[in-house]
Amino acid sequence: MLLGTALVLLLLGGGTASAHAALRATDPEDGTVLKSAPRSITLTFTESVGLLDDSFRVLTPEGKRLATGEAEHGAGGSDTASVTLPPKLAQGTYTVAWRVVSADSHPVSGAFTFSVGKPSPATVLVDTGPTENPATESLFNMGRYLAYLAAALLIGTAVFLAACRPPEPARLGRLLWAGWGTLLGSTLFLLVLRAPYEAGTGPASAFSLKAFERTLSTRPGEALLVRLALLLVAYFFVVRLLRLGESRLSRPWQAAGAVLAVGLALTWAAAEHASAGIQVPVAMTSAVLHVLSMAVWLGGLAALLSLLHRTSAQLPPAVVARFSRLAFGCVTVLVVTGVYQSWRGLGSWKEITGTTYGHLLVLKLIAVALLLTAARLSRRWTGRLTTTGAQEKSAVEESVRERVGAVAGVPTASAGTGASAVADLEGAAPAAPDADGEAPAVAEPVVVEPMPTTPHRDARADAAYRHGLRRSVLAEVTVGVVVLVLSTVLSGTLPGRAQAEAAEAGPATGGLPTASVTNIPFTVAGASGKVQITLDPGRTGQNSVQALVYAVDGGLATVPELRLSFTLPAKQIGPIDAGLKDKGGYWGTNDLTLPLAGDWQMKATVRVSDIDQISVTKTVRIVG
């Protein structure tokens, strides 16, 4: 039913929306040739973006960085980024590399070119590399996984204690504190790594005070600060909750706990997909409910599993029944909010099969279906335990009525139950004296044996029910962790709608031509630099080659000779000499033919003097 409902809503379509920002237009346009130099550069995105200190890098035709003004939002509002240029620009082709942070906190980057007067014979192509530094991205994602898991433990365990009132609540103290401590630590970790994650730099740059100050002024940074403040307040709530024992939490404390839980959920909703695109208020509400229901269900499952395995006494069926009802409500909320978020992130059939977001969403739906199957088994075991518990209570009460009725000399049907029947006997009037005025003989007291409190049922069946419940809850927790991981990955993946909109925006979203750009550093005879080699189009067949030699300071350098050859070891082809010629400022050729696709070994030989030269080999992927 979940999959069916989701797919039906996906077919309904809707207006355009995006989560990661997509570049909609550039001014000047990509590849355009202008008669006169522009005074500024303006980028327009599909949603609001945040700017960095290094949001724009403009390179001259010689490959040197151009001095520009500070990046700021343009006249179009927060969905634009603009930078002013010097009043006079030399003739040639300029390369613009840009980097911004989308409204959902994910960095986006790209590059494009424009020319003044006429294009340069060789375009300075910028290898923008990955949007995120691989090491920083891995650490940042690890922190996000831990934060989601810790939120589920903290919120879910707290709700389980307050709503289900299990015996021996102190047993859940470690789980509760583990959730609180892990969430606090992961939040601090994410706050520190936020600046290098946005800038695409290594983890070492996290200790820059200036970068950290800038993070605190952004919306994701503010959300993390609010989460830290809420966790400090939550410390006192956790202390209060654990001191209650099996007592019910008072109304004011319940309200305080609810406010803290909603506040924590908002720190995710305010900094991720829900905060951008269409229907933001509805999406924010849906995201908060989704996070809370997920936390209550999965965190409560972890608490229940812990008690089933560690509690010294048997867990009362009433506790399991309370959580079963609570979990059913959470599942209902998860289905409704999940379907809405799926529709909002995709919008049509083709985004399900044609995007990474769609593939991940299908995997998550399969995992949720497995989770619901395990939950159904848990409800079945819970129902059996609850039923046998009610039968036990009824049998004990009936036996008490029979024994008390026998002692009182009254029919069983009219005898009271338990304490009320004994009270009737104690409150009866004393017997009247007989005709001789003598008091009647006092009957010997009848001793009523206490009723056993153990159930009159098959102990083996009871044990089997509890064992089945433990296994089904363990399955729920295991699959739930998988769902959490997939949810975290989805929150960092470009949604199908945004990907489709980026594709519709045309070349402006992609930046530079789809050429293969390789940088080869070299050091020989005290001279250091790099060779930037561009293969266009980087496919089988005929390719053009442009090779620029840069000095250490980033300026162009000249060398007496530059040779380039290609070998395909897998097919024993080559070496194929590219036949580079000095074009006056760069080396190039338009006659390189690479016959097969594969991983080619590109060998560059740089000669810096009559006797000093060096050869460096790099692997390049040639596609068919």
C-alpha cells in the first residue's frame, strides 16, 4: 500500500522545485564573445544561495587571477550572485570559476567562459575538481550519520520512558545518555567541519578562526548552534526523567519535552531539503513530523529491545502494548510525510528510474516495506502477550471471588472480589445472644490461603511469545538502521526535480565544455611547475590537444620542447605520438586519433634545457 500510494502521488506531478541550487543563467552567457568588456558578472540560480569569500575566481587569458570586487547578491535577490570587474579588460577569453552554498546547505560549483574582442587561441580551462574535498566530505557525512542515530536514541528513549512507563527505567539510563552525548559531540564536530565542507578544502582548514566565524553567520551554522543550546537544556530534562522512576511525568515537564523534541527536529528541517523549493512551510512541517516519528519509532524500538534482553523481571505486556500503539501512530505519520516528500523530491516517473535520488528512494521504500513487515510480526507477538496477560488477570479474580464467597457463606455470584469481599465480612454486625442470654460460640476462623500471583498458563508458550517478540524487534532495529543510513544519504543527494531542472537549464549549469582536463606537476633541475593538458572532446576518434605550461607562481611558462604520447596497455596499443607543435604560448594539435575507449596512459615529457627533461605518466579515461 505504501509503494502504491507513493507511485500514484508521483504521477500527479506538480510545479518545479529544487533542493540543491542549479545554475539557471549567466551574464555574460557561457561562450559568448563581447565587443566591450562587461562591468560585472551575474549568476542566477533556481533558489537562494549563500556566498563564500572565494565564490568567484576569474582567470585572464594568460591564466592569472583577475582582481575583482567582493561577491554579493545581485539586483535579482538572494537567488543571484554577482561580482564587479575592473574597468578595462584585455582582449581574449576569460574563465570564471564559481562556488556557492545552496539553501539546503550543500555546496555547488562550476565554471564557464566568455571572451572580449575575440577568443584566445587557447582557453584557460579550470579543473574545478570535486565539489567537496573527499576527506572532508567523508568525515562530514560520518558526523551526519551519528547525529541522526543519536537523535533517534535520545528522543525515542525519552518518549518510551514517558509514555510506556516500563519497570526498572534506570536500565535505559545508559541508552538515554549515549544518545544525548553522541548528538552533542556530532553537532560540535559538524560545526567545526562546516567551513571546509562548504569551501571544498581539507579538514586541516577547519581550524581557521575566520572561516569558523563565517560559518556561525550562515543558516546551517545557526541551526547547529541552536541544536547545541537545545541539548544543554535537554540535559536537565534527561536528569528529571531518570529521577522519576515509574512515576508519571507531570504536564509541564511533558510540554517542555515536546518543545525540545520539536526544536531539535527543526534544526534539521531548517538546514536541509525542506527549507528550499516549493511549499516550504508545508515541507518544513512534514520534515519535522517525519524526523520525530522516525526517532520515536526507531529509538523506542532500541529501548524496548534493551529491556527485553536486560530487564531482570519479565517485561509487563502492558508496556509492550503501549509502545505498539505508539509505534502504529508513528508509522502512519511516516507513510504520509514520506509520500509527500517523495512527490516533492521527484514529481514524475522518469525521475524514479533516471536519477540517483530516485534509485535511492526505491531502496528506501523497499527497506521501509521490510520494516513494516517486521513491525507487523511485533504487533502479533504483542497481541498474544496482552491476551494471555488479560486471561491471567481474569482467572485470578475469579478464583478470589470463589474462595471469599465460600468463607462468607454466600453464593459466589454475590460475593465481592478481593478486598471488597473481605471488607464486607469485617463490617458485618455481631450475632445476637441466644434465649439463655449467652453469646453464641465464636466459630473458628477460617484461613484463606493467598492466591498465587503467577499465571495459570503454559510457561513455555509465554517464553516462546517473548522470544518471538525479541527477534522481531531486533529485526526492526536492524532494518531501521538501514533506513536511517538511506535517509541520510538522500538528504545529501540532488533530488530528481532539481536534477531535471538543471538539465533543462542547458549548458549554463555544466560550466565548461566536456573536455578531459589533466594537470601534470613536474620538477626537474630546480624548475617546478605543471602542464595542463586538455583533450577535446576526450572521446574515441579525432581529438584536439591543448597543453599549457605553468610556473610555480601560476603564470604561463615557456619550455623548449613538450612531447605527448598515449598507450592503451589493455589492448597493447601505442605509444601514439600526439605530435604537439608550439603554437606561441601553448602547445597543441588537432590531429590526435584515439581508436578505442579505455584507460589510456598519457606520458608527458617536458624539456626545460638542452640536457634537462622529465617524463610523467597519468591515466586518462577515453569514452566511446
